Amino acid sequence: MRQLAIVVEEDEEGFFVAHAPALKGCWSQGTTEEEALANIREAIEGWLEAEEARASSQLQPGQRLLEVPLT
């Protein structure tokens, strides 16, 4: 299974902020680093679902949306 790079940093208020640079606008946070990581996983899943729905809605006649497993 492919892994995705995540940036995590503690902000000035003590929250942990995480984002996935490869997924524009995919950010989350938590009160601990572990919570921020759990939240960014959820945000990534939502980001990917939304992007798939957007891509599906823009298909032209004769086009198909396929899934390719990554290892």
C-alpha cells in the first residue's frame, strides 16, 4: 500500500496541525499529534471521495473512471 507524506507542526496555541501537501487544501488538526494524524487520515479519505465524485461528474461520453491499486 502506498503511503502519503503528511506535514505535522505544533501551532502557537499548542494545537497540532497536519496537512497533505499532495492534496491541495487537505488540512486537519488535533489537540495531540496522534489526534491530528487520525483527523488527517479522515480528511484524506473525504478529500479523495470528493475528488472522485467531482471527476465522475465531469466524464465525457466514452470515458470511464477506473481505480488503480498502488503498492
